[in-house]
Amino acid sequence: MKQLIVTSLLACSTLVSLCFAEDGAGSSTPATAPVRMGCGIMTFDTVPGWGLRPDGKSAIGPTHGAVVVDKMGNIYTSANQGVYVFSPEGKVVHSFLDSDYKSLHDMEIRDEDGVEYIYGARNQNAEGIKFNARTGEIALRLTLPEEAGLGNVKFNPTAITVAPNGDIYLSNGYATNHIFKYDKSGKYVMHFGEKGNGMKQFNTAHGMTLDTRYDPPRLLICDRNHTPKGRLVHYSLEGEFIEEVATGLGMPTSVAIQGDYVSVPDLMGRLVILDKSNTIMAVLGFNPDPATGRNFNVPQERWVEGVFSGTHGSYWDQDGNLYVQDWNVSGRIMKLVRVK
């Protein structure tokens, strides 16, 4: 197990000056020039205005969700009112705004026999869903399984992921902190975990993915509020505890894998990148202001280019660029271009 304290790595943090331009009303507006952040092979440039409407306003409304990228390079992000699909250039090309697609707290995308499906955890709607990424057709719904024998407990799913054989894992992270395993047809298989601060307990199992950096792959779980705060843990696909991967990560909200690297948004206002040994490679978008880090109520006119306010979701494209979503009242999604 490797202890990782992010706050000691500010030398590899965002290269940004916290400067504002005052407008006529006395409020502040962020600079629009790209900002370079990170270090070494994990250096990125921001893309100012990416994902905004032609009038400069956010296109998606309040965000408390996730990001995934399909095989064509389209970017899907979940907002409170639905799922929006962006082109790599930042234009909305499609959306799913019916009630079935509201409040997807977490998403995974998976190719199944040439068809891409999105799996989602709907915390406010007490279910997991699977839908066709092109048509939006709902293929599966996952509810609290009676077979688990837990009675009438609160079901508030926060994270979802899928094993190579199609088994589905759904975390009840805003309630009991059990992680439920279903087969690919949605049949209950088992559950594991419980709420607490013990080594094998979860205190807000908030994010989760299949960690393909290892063979066989395993579950990588964000235990957001565990003491010491902010850890990642590994479990086998059979629900067996493997190890505590990292601690001191603030409030890790989700995890996304590309090759040997994993991006970890921290709700306090930064994104951490780890390598296969779970050593920190870079810290992006670091927000030193306690008033705006972990703060949903930072309106668009107070956004600062290159500084996050509450990172919640992230995903890599095939070129190693990152798409990052803030937990934000105005709805913030950003593109970070990898510097080659």
C-alpha cells in the first residue's frame, strides 16, 4: 500500500495566476487565454469556451454527473436535466432529455457486439440503467434486489461499472454503502461492503471503475469520506478486499483509466493523475481557495480558466486528452488537451 499526500505536490500543480478582469458591474470574469497545467508527460492546455453555446453561456445546466467518450470521439456528459453529447470541438450534437436520463451521477460506456451502451447510476431515482448510446433505448433497469435480504433500506446509487463478462456492479454510496453485483441480465448475484471507517468498510463509496491496469482486472473504488479522508481501494470481481491503493486524495469522486494511468477528480477542486504504481504524476486545476473549492454555487461569471471548483467526473479520449466536469450550479465541462 502506498501513502500519497497530494498537498505536498503543488510543484506539479496548475500553472495558473489567479487573476481576474473586473467588468463594469464590479464582478469578476475569468481570462480567456488557454492555461497550461500539470507537468512532464501529463501536461495539458485548457480550451477556453469549450462546450459553451454561441452566446457564451453553459449549454447543459447544473451538473452533478459524469463524462464518457464513445468510439467516434463524441463526449457524453450527464447533467441534472439529462445527457448531452458533444463533438470533440465542443458543439452539442445530440441530447437525451427525457425523465429516464436525468441525474445520472455516474456513467460507463461499453461496446457489446458492435453496439455501444451507457450504464448509469441514478442516485435521485434509486436505480441503475443501461441504454443504447445512439438511440437512447433503455435495455436494462437495476433496482434494490429483494434477494439481498436487506429489507427496505434507502437505495441511492452513486457508481456503476461492468466486468469483462458483463457482470454489473452498482454502488449504494449515498446510503448503505453496499456494492451490489448483478449478472449481465440484471439478476442479483451478491453484495459486499458496508458503511464505516474500517479497512474493509466504505464511508461514501462514491466512484468506481474496472481497473484494467492489472491482470486480472479488479474494481477500483473511491472511498470519498473515509478517515483518513480520501482513499482508493481495490476489490476483486468476487467482492474480496485486495488492498488500500492510496490515501490523502482529498474527496475522490470518480476514476477513469487509460492504459497505465488513472484520472481522479477531487471534489475539493483539482484532478490527480496516478500511474500504474499509483504514484502521482500530476495535479491539475488546483484550487487554493476554500471558498470556491468543493462549492456547487460558483456561477459561470466566477469561473477561472484552469482552476476547478468541484471536480466530479473525468474521461480520456483516444489521444490522451481529458474531459472534466465540475459539480456546478451553471454546468461546467472542460476539455484539457494533452501537450505532446
